[in-house]
Amino acid sequence: MKRFFKNTLILCQLLMALVAHAQNPSRYNQYLFNQSFVNPAYAGYRQGIGGDAYFRRQWMGLDGSPTTMGIAVDGAIPAANLGIGFQGFTDKIGVQSTTGAQLNLSYQLRLGDYRYLSFGVGGGFLQNTFDVGELDPGNVEDPILGAGLDNSIQPDINVGLFYFSEYNYLGLSVSHALATVLKPDESSFAQVLTPQMNLTGGILLDVGETLSFVPSFFYRDDFENFASVDVNGTFAFMDVFWLGAGYRTSLKLPWNKDQQIQQDFSSLIGQIKFYFLDQVRVGYVFDYGLKGSNQRNFSSHEVSVGFILPARSSRDDMLRLF
């Protein structure tokens, strides 16, 4: 019983911090592998048919810690310069879970040789579930919590731009674009969403004939809570074996509101991935919290698999890195 209350208290503190951040690190890590999780304009970028799936376990060692699973599939319609994609995910932390699905559509405008600007929009839904039945603090009934399940479903809209060339990319998107209009019922346990800006960028630097270096960044801000930025550097060996590291930290900017919940945080990130037969990718991401909501130094682990059809054709294929 004592352990239950201790873990519940810790989990509640972390959950409150996570909600205050209004961010989901598991899906954000996926920008290293598939940016359609944060930008609908990415759909169709890989020209062929691409798919990704991932599983993440956050804050290892804590009962009820967050787990996340997600899938994404996208393809191109070259004759119409269109891309189409689908993604779905489920998050669970303690007694609360969120399931979402989204359909993405993009249009690619050619600006020149190997230079494109893609416009994208994604629409879907979020389902939030609060399972009071999973709470067991000595089987004591609480009239405030009630009993059973509380479900809510809310629409969700994302929009984005994605510029890419043979050696660099830059993406700008807004998640929950209509959150200020599509507000959930205050009596439900639905998430209170706020529009969030996502900015990504990266560049390919050839170090040698068989070695490349790809620095990248990911900035996100909902203009209320602390902003967050990831800075990553990845080495690609013969475009088969990738090894990289990164740093994630919060930013207190003038327009960010002061919050009662501590939002100052930072983490170290490590990643590794392999390509097989130029079609299949297997990746692993490791997070280690340094401070803030991760101040107890909990680690997080994530595995990801993906495919591209048809296979990448050559080392000079601009689709090989982003």
C-alpha cells in the first residue's frame, strides 16, 4: 500500500508536468524517422510507399509510466503531385489513455531541380479515456472520481509546409490548429489542447565517400507553456548504419506564461538505426532525463521499424536521409 501511494504520487507529479508541457516526446522523437507524425506536408515525400511503426516506454522503473504505440503509412500520386498518408497512435499513462488517428493530404510544388515545397493538411480525432476502475487505493470509493470509464472524442486538425532539396529540408507545421475553436466539454476528461507551432530543419554534409553527417533541430512552442528544442547530430555510414546523439531542453521565452508547475527540463538523446536491403529500417532511441519533470533521472526506450517500397535506388537519392 505504501509503495502504491508513493508511485502514484510520483506519477501524478510527472503527469501534471507532462500535461503542462502540452507535448508528447514519443511522437516528437519520430521526426528523426518519419516527420508525418508532426507535419502532414511530409506525406508522399518518399515518392514510393513508406510505413513506420514504433513502441515507446517512458520513465522506466515507475509503475503506470507512459507507453506509446504508433503507426504511419504514406504514399505519392506523382501524376497529380499529391501525397496521402494515415497515422494512428495510442498513449497510456496511469489510468488515462489517448488514442488518435489522422488522414494527411499534401500537394508538392516543384521549385527547381531537386527542390520542392509541399503543402499539407491533416484531419482526424482524439479519443481520451479515464479508467477509474484501474485505481485501487484500498478499494475506497471516491464520489469525486466516480466509477467506470469516462470517454470523450474531439476532432483535431493539423496544417504544415515542408521544403526539401537534395541536401536539406525545412518544415513548419501547426498542431491542433483549430483547438481554440473546437473546445471540448468542460465536464469531460478530454485534453485541453492549444495550437502548437513545430519547426524542423536539417542538412546533409558529406564527410567522405562513405560517411555523411546530418545535423538537425526541432523547435516547438504553443506560446503558453515553455518552448522546447531538440538539437541532434547523426552520422550515416554508407547509408546503412546510423549513429547519433542529441540534447532536448526547455526554453523560457518572453511570450511564455509563468506556470505553477515546474517546466524546466532537459534530456540526453541517443539513436541508432540500420537499413536492410535498402528497404527496411530498424531504429532505437534512448532518452535520459537530466532535470525538471525528468529530475529523478528516469530513462525512456523506444524501438521503431519502417519500410520503403520500392527500394532506394542509389546513394545520391535525395530521399535517403530525411
